[in-house]
Amino acid sequence: MAECLMRRALAALLIAFSGCSASGERDRAGLVKLSCDGTTGRNARCYSLSVPEQRGQRASAGGSAGRTIRLRIVVLPATDEEHKAADPVFFLAGGPGQAATEILGDPGITGGPFRSRRDLVFVDQRGTGGSHRLDCRFYGPAQDVQSFFGDFMPIERVRRCREELERDADLTQYTTAASVADLEDVRTALGYGQINLSGGSYGTRLAMEYVRRHGANVRAVMLDGAVPPSVGIPAAFGRLAQRALDDLLTECAADSVCAAEFPRIRDEARAVFERLERGPVRTTVGNPAVDVTISRDNVAEAIRYMTYSSRQAARVPLYLHQAFSGNYTPIAEYLRRHRGDGTFDGLYLSITCTEDVPRVPADAAEREQGTYLGGYRVRQQRAACGVWPGGQVPSWTGTPVASHVPVLITSGALDPVTPPDHGDEVARTLPNSLHVRIPFGGHSPEGLANLGCIARIKQTFIEQEHVRGIDTSCVSGIARRGFATR
């Protein structure tokens, strides 16, 4: 599952929410039509829909009974009205914490093959984007550069964010189950019958839980980087990250150019983390240069997130080689950009503190020792959940979704968080499924050559509504465009 910060690698643009004004036109389904000014997407239709904040049976002290929140919805209508199909595609974003409307910046989706015959629907999940967004400021301000190299989840800022958000949000009500109910309300309000779902990373959990609850309303599902119900975030992050890095360095060793530039890259990578075990190092970032101290955890986090993206992964051998030579600036600059505007998604904590962390084994941090990431994510996330309220534990915990709905699953061969064996696990109880492995693919395969192959497979799947006979041979042509050496 991709963390909230990875949303920048999955979406090109954050679209600001145009709030509902008193002049908004309300229809009989409860939708309020909004202006689409500033929204990417030709002929877009924009709405808000009010839903109850309290969906579950348990609310935190003070409660949220009676409070409503507004969901932001953007519909891109099919461009071929004459041959338009009745079933739209709903796009479900990752994180948890990414807003679905952020995906509007991806021309491969908004101008892709689905747009011709089907409406495309983007609903900002509760707690994201224009749907009562839960933002925490974990890093910054910008002039405090060193603050971008602190803990991933600084506990005092977690506590402060909880206090600020609880002024107008019951954080126990921002869960997958609540979001499933929201999606069903949106489907009904928009007047659709059966729908198609396209989910990435955490969005695959949301998609399959919708199938579990409302399978009769689902025509077909596409899952990119599937998250099985058995997975408790962040229990195995270290081992998964280590496997992805090992495979990436093996690929470098088999590439003539990469191997010539970095002939001892495995030893150098190991030496970098062994050196950092002895203490943090000083480096510089920015122009003019500012001195900062970076820790082993900082470097590990940066390398892990670089392997999320196939494009960024191509720079990992170079950055590790530079760090081995004493130059940590490239890694530090990447982490500062990655932590970006200083915000973290409160929805990530609300969901994982309810659905994941309570079932992470007590010795999970110790199990991660020996990996380059180590157990710091487990320790910090567990500590953060100690000061963040958890919602109602879902009944589906650990139980796979069994369904005859057609499902297409894609997995990156080098994905450091949702590897192909996760896709295999999800597929076991889906007899009408097809699992496609993307060679060289990370959590996001962007940057690889010949990715049009995956788009064609998805288009064929959606058009024929089953997985039988789909030709996947083109995946053999997907390739990395080379490793960075300068």
C-alpha cells in the first residue's frame, strides 16, 4: 500500500475544490451542481453530495451524530455519445490519502481509451481533497529546512494534528467501510446501474470491499498493486523493500552500462547503511546551500520511495554510489522534495490505526532488523496510533473477498509494497480474474517503455467484460529505459 506521500508519484496535479455556494443547483438526488472552474478535464461536470459523517455504530467522545460532510465529485462524460455504454468507470485513489480528483492531471486516464465510451467518475474519498480533507503539518515551515529530515511521524505533531482536526471531524468515522457506503450513495445519486471500478494501491482495498458489500452493482474491476485483506500495514515493509532493492541491484548488475559504472554497487549499498548505523551525517541541500543532518532512517525512506516509481528507481544505483563516496545531497534533496509542502494525510492514520496497526505482530519491528529499512516505520506508526483514535474494527479483517465479478490485476515485478505475490493472493478467491505482472515495474510503472501494452489489455478487458482470451504477450516488450549514471 502506498503511503499518502506517494500520491505525488501517482498524480500530476492537485485540483483545488470549488466550494458549494448558496447558488449551487440541487437536484432531486441530493447532488449539488458546482462550477468546474479550475478543473482539468474537457466538459467536466462537478458536484457535491452531503453524506452523514457517522456511518459506523461507534463514534468517539462527543460524537458526530447529525454532522454531514460534503463529497467532491467530478464526472468526465463519454466523448462518443452515439456509442456510449451505460456503465461508468469509478477511479479509486491510493494512499490512503490521495484524492481521486488528483488523477485528473493524468492525461493517460482523462484522455485514455475508457473516455470514449464511458463516463469517468472521480470521487474524493472522505478525508481527502474536497471531501472534508484531513491535513496534518508534520514537516516545515519551509525556512526550517532541518524539520524535513526529522521523524516520519513526529509524535508531538501527530498529537497536535489530532487536536486540531477533532474540532470538526470525528476521526473514528474515516474508514474504508464508511467510504464504501459513500461510494454507494454517489452511485445512486448519479443514477448509474452497474459500475466498473479502477483502484490503485489502497484503492484496491476500497474497490474489493465495495465488491464484498455491493457486488451486484459491479460489472468489472481493475486493480493496480493489489492489497490483500491479510496485510496489516506496515508489518512487512522492511522485508518487501529489501527484496525490491535486491532485485533492482541484480538488474543493474545484469545491465552492461549500469554494471560498468557501478561494479560493486551491492557492497557500496551495504556500506552506506552500515556507516549510517554509527550515526547521522551532514550534507547540504538547496541553493544557496543549507547544512542539514540526515539519519539512517531518512536515507532508507528516500531509497524506498524512489523504488516505488520505475522512473525514480533507475536513479537508485547512482544515488547509493554517490552516498558511498560521501555525497548525500542527491538523496537529501529527493527526500525534501518528497516531503514537499510539509503535509501528511490524517486519513492515512485514521484508516491504518483502525484496520492495520492493531493486527501488526508485537515483534514486527524486530523482524525487520537486517533489512535496509529496519523497523523504524513499525515503531513510529505504532506510536502514532497510540495518540490517534481508532474506529470500529472491520468485520472483514483477514477475510479474502470471494466473488465471480471479472477482475484484472496488474503488479509490478519490483514493487516494494504490493508485490506480485499479493496479487496472487487476491486472485485465489476470484475465479474470473487475470493477473498480469509488469516486468521492471515498481509500485508505479511510469517511466518504462511500451506501457501502452497495459492500456490495451485494460481496454480489451473493459470492453469484453471477462478475462478469457485476453492476449497479454505484449508485456514481454515492456522494458526499463536504462539506468541513470550521471
